[in-house]
Amino acid sequence: MKKLFLVAFLIAITINGFFLVYKLPLSMAQTSWFVAESTLVTESSVVVPTLLWNLTFPKYITGYYKGSPQYIVPEFSSPIVVDDVVYVCCSGGLNGGLYALNANTGSIIWNSSYEEPDAVAIPTVDNEVIYINSGNDLYAFDANTGMKLWEDNFFDIFRSSPVLVDGMLYFGDATGNVYALNASNGETIWHNSVGFPKEKDGLFYGTFSAPSVVNGVVYIGSQDSKLYAFDAKYGGTIWKYVTGSQIGGAPAIVDSVVYFGSADGNVYALNASNGSLIWKYQTGDMVISSPTISEGVVFIGSENGVFYALNSTWGTEIWSYPTRGDIFSSSVVLNGVVYFGSSDYNVYSLNATNGDKIWNYLTDGMVQSSPAVANGVLYIGTKEGSVYAIGQPPAKSQSQPKTLQIITIAVAAILITIIVVFFLTKKKKL
């Protein structure tokens, strides 16, 4: 009898072991695609991504002109993702405001309205506070509740998104001023001018570029065709560089070199210390997007619809990829893949080394915002009132074949048990 129990015990352990070995990888395979961003890369084929969710606000009629309806269409800004929350601004009347969305489902956690909501505004988040500017105002909101913490009015039109560094907010306005504010209360620390802008269509066009702050220096482009370098602490002008036209994108600074584009069609590389020219590359059309630098390569798009990869040292073209629309979107580079949007309604994913297309995703409108990528999911807004969450298709489940293997093993174990019990019983009778 003791032998019988021993045999049964060993067989039970064997069965449990098989279940553990085969069951654990199944559960891991179902969730790993959310974690491993590198699985988005497929060198040899184009992968069609999966739409995980999208949030869309409808356009609405504001009136009629000669019998035809006149619409306001919501437009979303570039999103940012912090702790599984997507923060994004929306312009467009009834739905205008700042939104916090669940990154996994797209459901609205909260939304806050403010005066003259503008999709140009890109939120900045730090220490559970969100900073945005829109119209004539700069706002601070609680990131958890959406409650407005403070508001500061400047009587200027903002198109330059704020940047937060060491407790200071830096941004520019349409009348040509650059500001540094205390982020805790909105108090102005200093402001400087980028030159009195020229009047156009009844408006003054000053600074649309978002600043970049590196090593105590604020770098910012202006509509007066210059790139400026200001002292971040006191606001004094360090140097300025003149291009052939306005500068709308934020500069990028890597290894003491400033990279940026201009509406004169050039991509520039300047010495960050003194503003001297290192190289420039002509694309053939206006460059409004901001550059992204990764692994010695400058990635940037042009209004000629072409996305470029340039050698960061020499400014020579490594590869280029043509789309069918203007490119205002800046790019994100992760794990050897570069992501960006185009006015041809598509979001693109390219091999960063050679420019081969990995996938493209067709949205409902022009994609002039810049993507955010977090946990293997790409988030982006369109000019047709939609926010998209795009991810890789889940790996095909191997549960069915392994389930059959488990059943087979279990049946075999039961049969073995029956046979062993039969022979032991028969032996005892003999």
C-alpha cells in the first residue's frame, strides 16, 4: 500500500510540473507586447499596427454661408504621457480644453476648460503640475484633478509651448518677448526681446518656437529669422544667428551643437557656445518641425513632404523618405525606429538606419502634431478631432497547441497510474 501511495505521489508531482512549465509562458506571451518596445521592429517586412483606441470629437455647425454649413473642427495637440496618463490639449469650441486620458483605454479621467483653448499648446508636466499656454494666458493645473492652480495674463498671443527646467518656465510670445517665470507661482523672473517683429495681416508675429534649455542657456527661434541664445538665469543675450527666414521649430542641442530648421529650407548646425555655423543642408522647402538627434543622426521633416536622416557631424544625407503631404510633425526615435506624422493623414514608422518603412497607419485627418511613445504604444493627435493609441498586434497565442500537449500528458499520466495500480494490485493478490 505504501508503494502505491508513493507511485501516485510521484505521478502527481510530474503532472503539476508539466502544467507549470507549459502554463507560465502562456500568460507571459499575452502581455509581453505591451512591455517590449523593440518588438515593433521588423526588418524584413511591413507590420500593420493595431488601433488600441481612439477618442474623437465631432465637428459642429456654427452657421451657414450661401446655404453651405460652416464648421468648427476640433484639433488635438501633441500629447505627452506620464504614469499611464495621456495629457493633451484640444481646440475647437465646445470640446476645447485640457484632457487627461487613461493611456490603456482612452477614457477621459478629467478635463478642464480655459479661455481660448488652442491645440498649438503642448502640455508640460512636472511634480504633478501641468503647465500650458493658450491665447494670452499661462496656466498651471493639478495633474491629478485638473484643478487650476494659477493663471497669468500677459496680453500677448502665445504660440510657444513652455519648457520647465530647474523650477523655471521658459517660453516666448507673438510680440517678440521671451520669458522666464517661477513655476511655483507664475512670477516673472526676467524677459528679453528677440527683436520687434514685422506686422503681418494686422498681427505681430514674434516667437512661435518652443525654447530648449541646456547648460544654463536658453535657445529659441524667432519669426525675425534669428536663433537666439539667452542666459537662463539672468536673461542676457549671449549670441544670435541670422537665417534666411522665420524659425518655427524648437532647436535640439546635443554635444555642444545646436540643430534646427528654418523656413528658408535649411537645416542648421551651430556651435552652441558662440553661434558659428558648422553646416547647413537645403531641403528645398520650409522646415517647421523640430529635429531629433539619435546615434549621430539628425531626423527632421520638411514641407516638401520628405523626411530626412542627416549625418550630425557633416550634414550629409544618409537617407530620405517621401510622404504625400507636408511634414510639420517632429519625430520620436526609439529602439532603432523613428516615428512621425504627415499631412497625408498617415503616421509612419521607419527603420532609423536605412529609412525602410516598417508600417504606416492611416488616420482621419492631417497629422501635424508630434507622437509620444510609451510602453510600446504610440499616441498622436490629428486636425480632425481625434487622438489615437497605436500598438503592435499581440503575438499569436500558442495556448491551443500547448493545451493539447497538457491534455495529452495528463491522459498519459492517468493511464500510467491505472496500469501501475493494476499491476501492484494483481501482484499483491498473487
